[in-house]
Amino acid sequence: MAIIRNKFDFDIGYLIKSPCKECEKSDRFPNCEEECITLDEVQTILAEGISCSLAPAE
């Protein structure tokens, strides 16, 4: 699956709290992360972003 990088990090926003805090499986953390759909979706969204703080290499 190819990720199209067309969003900057300020377009995506930022997390104000961890989705794991109120998860019913939080007692298994971090062992639950491999099967977590919510974390997978968050990581996919963040992977689509381009950092606005990147500077050209000198």
C-alpha cells in the first residue's frame, strides 16, 4: 500500500491524549499494540504527514 504524502503535520493536527488511556485493553499495554486497530489508524494518518520543521540538508 503506497502512502501519498500530501499533508503537512499542521494539516493533520496532533493528539491531545493517548487513545490507550481509556481502552478496555490498557492493562495489557504494550503487548496489545500489535493487534490494536486504533493505533494502526493513528499511525497511518501520521505517516501521511510531512513535517513542517524539515530543513534542507546543507
